Amino acid sequence: MNRNTVPWRYRILAVLSPLALLALWALVTMQELVTPILLPPPLAVLAALKDMVAEGYSGVDLGTHVVSSLRRVGIAFVAGAVCGTMVGLLRGRVIEIDALFLVPSEIVRPIPPLGLIPLFILWFGIGETSKILLMFLSIFLITMVNAQAGARACGLDTLRAAQSMGASGWQTFRFVVFPTALPQIMTGLRVAMGTGLTILVAAELLGGDRGLGFLILDASSFFRTTYVFAGIILIGLIGFVSDLVLVALRGRIIHWEGKR
């Protein structure tokens, strides 16, 4: 959908839907349909967030927690996206490479990240390496599958047309295969970023005293539900902003999409 042609009804609904959810949340808590220990009121969560901004959490200011999580996710995302996209594009066009990765990737892909935590602790310890690699693996697999699908979407007739015009193998890949795969690659990046943030909490199970995942897990251990919700909301906002950035990049990079 072209941003310039988005109907006003779309914009209104996009604003009203979160407001409706917030109103429903407030109504449920005001009517005491759920105990506050399970679902605290929105104002209580806001108060906890203000307290963390002013006082920090567990002796560490909120900015440090946010930066620690962003650094871990950022490193894992960049490394996983670059490696996954490269391998996926190669798998989509080179049958030998596809065969090489087929069985290992299809065995590892269904395994939930939580199931890998004991192995990552044994192999890499409880430091930063294990946290980043846990997210890297999931991001790598998602971007690889999407890039592979995008590369395979390039039609044989298109490839033959480029070759008939004298394009070399690299030129065919650069100007035909890669642009064709870009929409799928960008979709994979959006999914991978969301997955990376989802796994963040699991990754920060691996020791440490910094990060939003640590904040959520520590607060849940002491039944500080308002802080749990505040941490979850912060991760959600980071995911929302990062997705907006990726959507904007998609619009600039794939500028021909949706045009006739």
C-alpha cells in the first residue's frame, strides 16, 4: 500500500485500536474483574515506569538497561541478518549449497530457543556471547528462509532474458535476482527483528544484571507485576519503532513496489 494513498479510515482505525485496548484494560481493572497482582491498572504501570525512569531498577538506571538490551539485539540482528541473507540467496540459486544446509537448518529451526539455553550455557558460558548467539541463531534462520524464497521467486524467463542480453553471472545476480528477492528479504528482516526482541527475555536468562529481559524476569520473581508490565511495554515500543524504521527503509529501497 502506497503511503500517499492510505485512506483516512485506515489512519483513524490505526489510532483507535490501541486506545480501545487501553480503555478495555482500564475498565477490567476498575471493575476488579482480575486481581491486580495478575493485571495491574494502567496508571499503576505508568507510575512504575516513572519510578524506573527516576530511580532506575536494581541499582541500575533505566537507560543502562535499555542500552544493554539494544546492544545485544542490535549485534545479533545485524550479524544474523547479513549471514542469513547471504546464505539464503546462495541456497536459492546454488543447489549444492541448498543441499548442504537443508537438513541442519530444518532440524534446528523447529527447536524453541528456551530448549537451547542449557547447551549454550555449557558451550559459551553465561556471558554476552551466549546471549547474542541465542538471538543470532533465530534471526539467521528466519532471514535465510525468506532470502531463499525471494531468490527462488526469480522466473527462469527473466534470467534467460538477462543472459541473452549478455549479462554475466554476477550482473544477473546483482540486477535481476537480488532486486526480485528484496521484498521477501525485507519481510524477513521485520519478522526477525520481532523474533529477536521476543527471544531477548530468554537470552537474558543466562545471567547478568543488565537489560530489559533481566528487569522483567527479576520483577516477576518478586511479584512486582507493575514493573513486569512496564518492561514488556518498553520492549513493545522498541519493537514498534524498529518496525517503523524497517518499513520506511523498505519504502525507500524497494521504491518500485506497488507502482505500475
